[in-house]
Amino acid sequence: MDEIKQKIETANAETVRRINEADPVLVDIAPAGEVIPGLHDRMVLHSGPPVDWQRMSGAQRGSMLGTALFEGWAKDAGEANDLFASGAIRFEPNHTHQAVGPMAGTISASMPVWIVENKAFGNRAFCRQVEPSQQFGNYRDDALQGLRLWRDLWAPALKAALGRMGGLPLKPIIAKALQMGDELHNRPVAASSLFANAMACPLIEANVPKDRLLATLRYITNHELIFLALAMAAAKASADPATGVEYSTVVTAMARNGTDFGIRVSGLGEEWFTAPAPRAEGLYFPGYTKEDGGADMGDSAITETVGWGGFVLAGATGILALVGGTPEEAMSYSRDMRRITVTASPNYRMPILGFQGAPVGIDIRKVVQTGIVPVIDTAIAHREPGHSIIGAGIVRAPLDCFKKALLAFSRKYQPNRT
Amino acid sequence: MDEIKQKIETANAETVRRINEADPVLVDIAPAGEVIPGLHDRMVLHSGPPVDWQRMSGAQRGSMLGTALFEGWAKDAGEANDLFASGAIRFEPNHTHQAVGPMAGTISASMPVWIVENKAFGNRAFCRQVEPSQQFGNYRDDALQGLRLWRDLWAPALKAALGRMGGLPLKPIIAKALQMGDELHNRPVAASSLFANAMACPLIEANVPKDRLLATLRYITNHELIFLALAMAAAKASADPATGVEYSTVVTAMARNGTDFGIRVSGLGEEWFTAPAPRAEGLYFPGYTKEDGGADMGDSAITETVGWGGFVLAGATGILALVGGTPEEAMSYSRDMRRITVTASPNYRMPILGFQGAPVGIDIRKVVQTGIVPVIDTAIAHREPGHSIIGAGIVRAPLDCFKKALLAFSRKYQPNRT
């Protein structure tokens, strides 16, 4: 027992070392089909663990339909539905393709994605655009307009600026934003503002034509959630090299598809351990109630996986206006998360807790032992297809995922133990 | 006694109503000599209460010399010194001219100033540029370069953009920044970032030539303290209409010149009540120690006067890396300030205290009764002329100012009381 415990401690130290040494840099924006490995035509990537069409949540189905219409694969939602149901359009999880996406997380070939390279390890991660409609399941034509502007106008201009800059290091922006009331998941307002500051001069220097320059600057200087995609890609790029450390009990991904909540564990490779996705406690936009809300959805819990989001809520109490709750609860969430993690981040610190580092490296043993599960900030989608965002709140990861993972861990590493 | 107490309560309610209803809008930038009433050629405005050349602090004298050299009134510091000592160059407090300035606060005719109009009351306030050298007393030629670039390059471009926009409302930016870890005095980093984003498109739309556009955008997107001047002008524009409410015991200005700390009280008009300026407790830049530090200086305590700065430190703990102290101290400062103020701001709220409003309206009676004096965030200048910024910290207003004001209040409003 002591021998395996020692092996686990050593492995977990290595896992969190890799997470902490990550150096995420935004290097490019390009159509997903050109850069995401294994993303073919007539294929959609989605958030969360694998799921089939019958079990897929309403919001995620709606978002898939929107993607098919956006790509021109179907003339209407009915035809699109048939193509997905028949397998004529395939779909796989983002996480299988080095990618992440907020809410339904849908990514298809012609959508430009943010490309973040982890300079410390050489790997890349991809995230789609953040918008409030199609990614929540709204597939009406006007709900797709943001995708078209992103593809045709904003993304190409930002790509030109990034080319001019030679990349934008994200570590300094994230560290600074955590001292500016962000938690980088539901509230990336400071990081978004700093990002827009950083892009303004390069957009001009890249000689983007004036009308496109103004449209793009207006988009980024007013999009308070734009940095969520960069936080997610940075988190994914930071977590991926921490995958596959033998004997490590540290979580390397948490993701939801509106039906299942799944986690991956470093020492257990790419296997998903799932449980039914929970429903968020939160605040609903006017006209919606808890009965309208679907189960939790999105790859965005990759931010909590590396120690942001709900884990640093103590430093981001401005978010309480959006999700409800008290400052005392926010403080206690961050304190609780220290009890289930391996270490504190040397890079990302919380002033309100005396510049303590963010809690990094969720240890499935500690979760099961304490019964304390990760706290996740989240947005709320409708249970049915066809709606934009309807609310925001806080959700707790299901304990069953961690129990199942711990069982699998014992089977793999202690096969002879009774 | 009950009658006068009632008159005071009514008067104070009116005073804080005026402060809370203020609607500061950045309307223009123009050379001080063209817009500040009573600012003549060969005249310098300075921070704090009135002071003569002999008693003026080293840093403020250094800044005055820099101003004279910048204006071309003298060929060297010696000649400039003689002109001030002889009265050939006059100087008066900013506060006498609807103006404020950080640190030495020096304003002369050719310096462009930010112009903030309080749309609710129709009055205007002016603040000079924030920079780390000349305003701290450094008068070397290279320390004046920032002033020249401001006058010739950055200010004209920003003026053009403001003309294009028709003004920038500051209330929303201030409210938002207070939820982003700013206290708007030593730490206006979020407000500065939001300001830069707000100006980006208008600078392009105003057809500022590309080289000047880029230079100006680079200046504002990298100047983390740029909004301090706007916070100060907004605070001054908010406090001025609250001056002269008969029977009001609410403070309408706090200012320091590096020699004296002075306050003004609404019911006592424009009279200053002074005590020796204290020294800040804080952190010094490498190469400097407490022995180098001069006494406290600057009009920037106008931000605390309306409830920001040290009064909202609980929500801005990121500043502790700069000024020292613990989160618990920061929380207790904000709680203490509630004990000496009349009300809580309906506009400016602190998430970490459950969205409580900032403490507004310092009541000299409460200060004297409790012995709790205002907490002020501050920067530290050298005791001798010729230096740039050497540190930052926290300072407490001297109790004597409030005692003297309360005595004067009694003499004015209760002359027959023994």
C-alpha cells in the first residue's frame, strides 16, 4: 500500500508540474477543417463525452441542426435531423480532437477556430467562437448570423493581426485577469478587455481595410465573453500534456454534453467516466424558469480542470450578480477546492485570499474521500432545441464520475487487491 | 441642540444626494489656459491647500521647476527657482480653479487637461495628465518628454476622438471597474483598459493619421493609470455641486501638497482646515527607503472624498501587491469607512461585500466622535526635488483637520454656545 501511495504521489506531482509549466500562446485562427486533426467534411465535433443522437440533449441537437444549416448540408432542420439520425453526418467529442467548445460546443470544417499552442510542450488546442445563440441550441437563420460574421469578417481580420504580432502570450493576461475579478469561465470580462487592448494596434498595423477594421474592433471591444474561448483553449492546451501519467489520480478533463457529465483521469488515459449531467442552481433570464433548463452542458469545465472558474470564485464575486449566491459562499468554494486538489498554482493567484495560488490538480481520491465535488460556473441552455441562452448558475460535478474512475484506477493499478 | 442636529441631518442628506446624483461625462481635452477659469500665463496650479514657496515640499518644488522649463519660462532650474521665489511666476491651488492634479498636481497654460462635465448639475472639472516623473518632482529634460508627447501627440488625437464621439459617460465605466478589482485611485487598471477600448474605434473614425493613431492607441492601451485622471476629474465634478450646503458637516475635498493636508467641508464653503501632511506606510521601489519619502501629496484624495480609493479597498485587494497589507485589513478599512460616512452609494457597489454601496459623504462629526480617519491610497514622492515615483502605500488623514473644521462649524452655526 505504501509503495503504490508513493507512486501516486510522485505521478501526481508530475501531472501538476506539467499543468503549471504550461505556456499557452494564441498563435492563429483558421478554419477548423484545415487545422483540427481528424475533422472531416460532414462531421461535427461536440462538447462532453460521446453520446448518440437518441440520447443527445435538446440544446445540443438544436446546435447540431444549426451547424448543418450553417454549412449548407441541409435545406431545413428536418432534413438536417435525418442526416444526423441516419449517420450521414457524423459527430464525435471535441476532446478526442484536441478541441473544446462552450455549451453544445459544435465545431464544423468551415468554422474558424482559435489555435492556442502550449509553448512549453509543443501541443496545440482549438476552441470555437463564443456566442449566445447557436451554441445554446438556437438554429433559426438569424441565430446563425454571428457564425457567418465570425467566419467572413471578424476571424479573418483577427487572423491577420495575429500574424502581424507573431502570437499573443495568454499566461500574463490570465494571471492579470484573476487579479481583476475574473474567474475566466462565466466572467472573463477583464481578460476580454485586455485582449481587445492587445489586438487594437496589430489590427491597424496589419492593414485590415477600414470598414473591416472598425467592425472587428467594435466586435472585440464589446464582447465581454470573447476571452472564454481563449481561456478554454489555454486550459485544454495546459491539460493535454498532463494526460497519461501512469499512476496519476489527477483529473485531466471534465466535460458535459447536456446528457452526461464525464471526467478523464491522467493515469487512465482517454477513458471517460460518466454520470448523468446535473442541473445548475442559478438565475434565469426573464421569461424562463428552472423547468425550462436543460442538464449541464459544455467543455468549458476544462477551465475548472486547471484551477479557474468555480475554483477561483473567491476572487470573482462580481459574478454573483449573474449566478446568485453570497461572497461567503464564493470564499468557501475556493477554500473547499483546495481540499480536493494537489497543489496551488505558482502563476495564477487570488488577492482576496492573500495571493494564494489557484487550486490545481483535482485528485479523484480526495474527491471520493471528502465527498467534496468540483464547483463549476456554468450557463444554462433550454431543455428543448431552438433557444438561445436562458440563464447562468453554479453546478457541482457528480460524485459518481469520481467513484467510477477510482474503481477503474484500482482495477488497473491494484488488480490483485481484494 | 435637537434643532441643529435636525438641520445637519437634512443638510447632509442634501449633500450626499448631490454627490450620488452626479453624472460625470468626459467631454473634451484642451490646453489648460484655454479652459480653466483664472489660469493665466506665468501661473502654475498645484495640488493641496495653499502654500508659499518657502514651505513648499521638495517634490512639489521640483515639479514646479519642471513646469517652468516645460513652458519655456526659464532656461534652467536655477532661473526657474528665482522666478517662483520672487513671485514672477505665481501659483495657486487647483481646487480654487475647478481643477485637480495627481501628486504635485502642476498645471500650466499649455498643458492639455481632461475636461469632465457633470451633466446632472452643469459644472465642469479639470485634471492633468498622469505620468510617473514630472508630477513627482523630476525636472530633468527627459522627465518632461511625456508632457511634450501628451501636448503634441496623444492629447490632440484623443480630443479628435472625443469630438467624434460627443463625449464618454464615466459613470458606467466607474461602476463596472469597481466590480473588476479597481479602487480607481492607485489601481484604475480595469477602468483604464475599458477606457482604451472605448476610444479605439472613435480614434479611427476621427481619421487621426495612422502614425499618430498608432502612437496614441499604444499609449492608452498600455497606460494602466490613465484613468486616474478621469476618476479624479469625475470625483471633483461630483463633489463641487455639494459645496456650500448650509449646516452640512460633509467633507467636499481632501488634498495634500506634501507639506499640509487640508479638507473642505460643505457647510463651511471653500475654507481649508489643515494639519501637517502625514507620511504613507507602504512599499518602496528598489533603491529607496522610508527615509527618502516625502510627506503625502496630491489632489487624488478627491477620489476618497466621494467614496472610492481607500474607501473601497475591500474590492481591490490586487492593490496589496503594490501597497502592502492583508485582505483582512482591506476589508476592515471599507467597513470602518462606513462608520464615518453618511450613506452608501446607489451607483458604485462592491461585490465582495455583497454589492454594498461605496461609503459616501465623510461626516466630520463622525470622524471626531469615533477617531476613525479616512483611509487614503497614495503614491510616494521623494522628499527632495528631482525624483520620479519612489513607492506607494496607504495614509490616514490627520484627525486635526477634522477637529479644526468641527470647531469652525460650531463657531459658525452655534456662535452662542459656550
